[in-house]
Amino acid sequence: MSTSELTDTTAQEPPALKIDVAVQSPQACLREVVVTIAEGEVQRYMKKAYDDLVPEAQVPGFRAGRAPRKLVEKQFKDRVHEQVKGSLVMDSLAQVTESQPFSAISEPNFDFDAVVLPDSGQFVFQFSVEVRPEFDTPKWKGLPLTKQVEEVSEADIDAAIERVLARNSTIEATDDAAVLGDRLLIKAVFKDGTRELSELDEERVTLRPRLSFSDGVCENFGELLVGAIEGDVRRGSVKISDTCEDESRRGASLDAEFHVIEVMRRMIPELTPAVLQELGDFKSVQDFRDFVRASLDRQAQYRQQQAVRQAVVSLLTGNASFELPADLVRRQTTRELQRKVLELRRSSFSEDDIRRIVNLSRQNAQASTELALREHFILEQIAEELSIEADEADYDAEVALIAQQSDEAVRRVRARLEKSGQMDALRNQIVERKVIEAIVAEARVTEKPIERDNTADEEFAVFHSLLGTKDTSSIPQALHDETPDDGTKNESTPR
């Protein structure tokens, strides 16, 4: 490269800003940053802004670009000040992020409109930013791990097919008394004495022994509703979870009235060619069984990964002690639920199962979110040290699995994830899984049969707050949300 080429290349790179940065730590995961930009830097940015503007400025009485500089500066002062303020703020923020030892986990928080660029003197502004807590990376090589192994049997496939057929069965209203497994259309009112706290309006539920809510459970729902017919009102109680946000209500019982609007019974179909076509254009029963096996394999893989993850992070977090502010944990709760839903969907779990697992997570939201944050920070730090990142092929594979579960076009699923801001959660999911795989590859592993969770058929879940206070709107919607929940929608993924 010649001297002139080197000079031209160097000239294209703007010099670093001369700034002074003062950082305070009012909380463990919060930094208050004051940025002071030298007056000379402000004037340098102002000069460049006017140098770019003058040759094309349109001022009445002058041809474009021919107005005197002083007149241009006077007429366009406010606009240029805003432009320079924005450039100085953005450039200095980028410089601070690169030069400071903390790792930001959120966008800087400050009021841009309240920042004032002075006519002379230094330019000073401040912002706050959430950061990753500082801690020594736990020793992760050679961990002793127990890996749970789960084999999918032909009996498992038969049972899963029965559940698929039940979910895709037609349902008919019946005058018979309700039995377990029936579909009920109910309304419910929840009271503390005479005071009504919330109302569940016309919800379709499957009659199972237990009914869970976002912040509690009716343990004897099946016992209360078995034998009910249309028009019956059954009274019982529900229990608020021990971890709900309202501490005064934790563990409390509320009176519940369940109004039976309709009792419906499932008509389980046979696996005829027409039913196979409806379930997903399967050519034969064997094709369908292969699909079910693949779905069960993904669910088994998810359970295995969760068991390994739990074992890994238990060992890692035991040696990493750092404070997590309560307000950070609160803000991250919904984000963690969204991540969990995405992971469950890509692992072929049904919407019924997802509601049940999300409700359980809601009822232990603070504790589970705090644990998840600790896990995330540790795994993210290891990912940086190992240069592990999610690439485009990883995103494509994850979105394709979610699309397969929902029977939607890949492009449509990706557009929805991007629009709802969930691609970042997807990225964390990919990176954390890669880190776990790296840790397991270096671990001392022994295997044992997995302990299965057999509670799924014991519980039905609805998204409803008994106290009427919890916002569930930010939980990702069911992927079949365009289809009315009349009990006949097509859902071929087994549980």
C-alpha cells in the first residue's frame, strides 16, 4: 500500500472522541455513567455538520449552496444542534460500551430530550445501564455428571397416538353426567368471603383431577365436577400459590363457584386414511407412527437436556455468589417465560402441556427467574470465553422446528418471532444449549434411566389469575390462535 493510500484510509476513520467517563455502582447489576465530552470535540462535530450542510443549504434569496455560512448557521442552528447532539451521544455510548469493563445486558436508560447540548463548554450527559454481575467463572471442565437416558417404546407411541386422536376428536354435547376426560364449557367466580376477586368467563377445559391457574390451583377439580350436568353449579375452593406476588395472599384459600354451561364428550376416531390425511397428509399408519416417534424423541431429548442443564448449573451456581436486584428479577420474569415457551414448542410439546408448565413456572416465578438469571449469566460468560455464538444456520434450524410443530410456513413463524422481539430469547436458547454441550463433552458422565413425569394427565391448565392482578398478555399466544377452540382443531403433535 502506498503512502497516499494509507493516508486516504486513515482519513476515512474518524478519531476517537476525547471523553471522560465516571462510573458508579448503586446496585450490583446497575451502573450510573456520567460522560463528559471535551468542548473541542463538540466544536469538531459542529464544524463537520455545517461543512456538510452549507454546500446544499437552501436559504430564501440565495441559490442552493450559495448562502453565506453565518446565515446558514443562524437559520439551521436548532436542527444542527439536535443532529450533533444525537451523533455525540451515539458515538460516545459506543465508545463507553467498548472501553468499560462491564457487560451491558440492556439498552442505556436516559431521557434524550432532557439532554442539552450547550452553545459553549463541555457536553455532559448521564445514563444508567443494567450490567452482568461480576464474578469468577466457575471451573467447569471435568464435572461429574449423571446423564439420564430415555428410550421411546412402541407402547409410548401407542399412548401418544391415543392422546393425539383424543385432541383431534369430534365432540358432542351430552345430557349425561360428566366423567373424567370430558370437555366442559364453564364459567367460574372466585371470592374472598363476599368480595369477588376475579371471574373466568366461558372457558373450555378438559375434566381432569386438578385445574391449575396462573397463581393457584384447584386440587379437587375432578372430584367437584364429575357427575355434573349442564346448568349445575359446583362450589369448592382454590388455593393461591405460596409464591404469588401478593405476600398477604400466599397459601390462602378462595371460594370458587364453577358454573357448568355445557358437557361435551369426545368421539375418538379410528386411524382411517381420511383421518391420516387430516392429521398431516400422512400416507400410511407407519408414516404417522414415525412422525409420532420423532416428536417423542424430541420431547425425550428436551427432558434429557433439562436434566443435564439442571445438574450442570447446580454445580456451577453453587460456587458463584453474586447479588441479583429484585427489580431486575421482576422485569425478567416474562422474558424467561417466553424463552421457556419457545423451547417447549421447538421440542414438540402440545399447547395443553405448555400452559401447564407455564402456570407452574408462574407460581414459582421469582425463585425460578432468579435461578434462570444466575444460570444465564454464568453460561453467557463461559460462551464469551469459548467464543460460542448463534449463527444463521442455528436460527434457521430452531425456527424450522417451531414451524413444524405449528404446521405453519417457516417464513411466517420467523416474521412473528422478529415482530414480537423474541429472536433475542431464541439466541440465548441456542447459545446456552451449545455451552451445555461443551461442558458435557468435558465432563465425567455416568448414565441412568430418566425419571418420567406422569402428572400431565392429572392436570389441565388455564391462563387466569385468581386474584385478578396478573397480566398474562405477554406470554406468546398459542400457535393455532387463528383456530377457534371448539375442541375440533387439528393438532397432531403428541404429548
